[in-house]
Amino acid sequence: MNVILNICKVTLEEGFMYAILALGLYITYSILDFPDLSVDGSMPLGAIVTALLILRGVDPWLCLCLSFLAGALCGVVTGVLHVKLHIRPLLCGILVYTGLLSINLVLLYFFNNGMSVASFFRMPTIFSTGIGALLPETVGGFYLRTLAVSALVAVACKLLLDVYLKTKSGLLLRATGNNEQYVTMLARDPGQSKILGLALGNGFAALAGSVIAQSKGSADQQMGVGMVVLGLASVIVGLSLFRKAVHMRATTMVVLGSIAYKAVLSIALALGLPTEYLKLLMAALFVLALVLSGKKEKHKRRAAQ
């Protein structure tokens, strides 16, 4: 029984952490319809920036904001390459991701004594300071502070995104993804909305990297491998599974999709799947989610006809 509860706890912890990443990809993939691959670089960037700042005594909660800004800057670069230089979206993401591979390594080399992993075990984190310190550490013999703080940050991001999407800027962002010509007819620049959306998406990805790094106590370049697949799968799974929940917001679906996706991975590992096959399972689940999503879209179009 304790084993099952522990698996559930770990699944929820990771589900909420990666839900922040999924919210970012929901903006770029679902709202803007922009295939942004730079997330694989901005996510570890947020983790590395957080690790280096914590090692220098910066408040962990402030590190969340600074990591978000670092990721947002990456999104701005991606957006400028597409909007101003007219480079295709897919190539923009690849270019920024390639550049971030070097930037992340340079940050580690110059500010971490040349070591490829920035470790800050036993240093203050969001799970031991501020709001995290006010929460109970254990409940019923289970360490639940990590889960509580992760849920708090993920829900806060979801609510803030919901509020933003209701604003004039948020409505323009959604309109840009649906019909750029309509935004132009409103005498608005869809390019600015794209840049802003990419900045928000990469900012959330870097923020997720910051939270994950603080839960692990370390950060490195390899943290970003496969994050696009994980995030997109969470978005597609959430929007597909909970599509019939009429009154449920899309952001809520994305958060639940992240938890469901991590639950499948946790169950597979608990059943004895070797860890070296984990990325392969992630890819297989992503393909399955795409297939199911495509079938539902076809069925919806046929019903409309």
C-alpha cells in the first residue's frame, strides 16, 4: 500500500512540475500553432540559471522570476527570427535551440568552475524557504512539501494564464493563432502577438526547469532532452481526454494531461520497464496521443458536415 501511495505522490509531484512546461507549449502549439523546438534549450536554461544564482545566495523564489525572464528572452529571439527575418517557425526553434546548447554550456563553464553539472544540495530552495517553509513537511509519514509547493506554483501559473487570456492582449494572441488577417484588419500587428506568445511559452518552460532543478538540487544541459515531446504529449492528452468536459478550461485540461501522462510513465516503471526505454515509451505515447487526437478531429468534422 505504501508503495502505491509513494508512486502516486511522485506522479503528482512530477505531473505538476511538468504541467508548467505543458502550459508554455499550450501557448505556442495550441494557441499560436507554432512548432517551437527551442523549449528543449530554454527549459535547461531556466534550471542552470536557477542553480548558478542559488549557489551565489540569491533567493530561490526570486530565481523563479529571473529564470522566467531568461526563458522569455529566448522566446523573443525565436519570435524575432520568424517575424522580422521571415524564417520558418520550425527552423527558428532549431536555430535558437542550437544556440542555447552552447550558451548553457558556457554558463556552466564560466560560472560553475567548468563542471557540467551545477549541484546545490542542502542550499535553500522554494521547498524550504518562504511559503514552502510554512507548509507542513510530512503528513501521515509521507513527505508532501514538494508536492504542495509544486501544485501551488503550477496552479498559480494556470490561474495567471487564464487571467491573461481574458485581457485584450490575450484575446489578440488567441486571434493571431486563429486568423492573422482578422488581427491585421483590426489594425493590430500579429507579429507582436507572436513574439509575446513565444516569450510566454519559453518563459513557462524555463520556469518549469527552475522548479524541477530545485526539487533535484542540481541542473545540467541534459535536462532538456525530450521536453518538447513530453510537453506536447501532455497538451494533446489533456485536450483529448477532457474534451467533453464543457465547463473545464483548456489550461486545466493541460495540467490534468500532464499528470495523466506522468502517471502512465510511472506505472510503466513500476511494472519493471528499464529506464533506458523511457524515452522510447514517451515517443510511443506521443504518437498514440496524436493518432487519437487526429481521429477525434476527423469525427468532429464529419459530424459538422
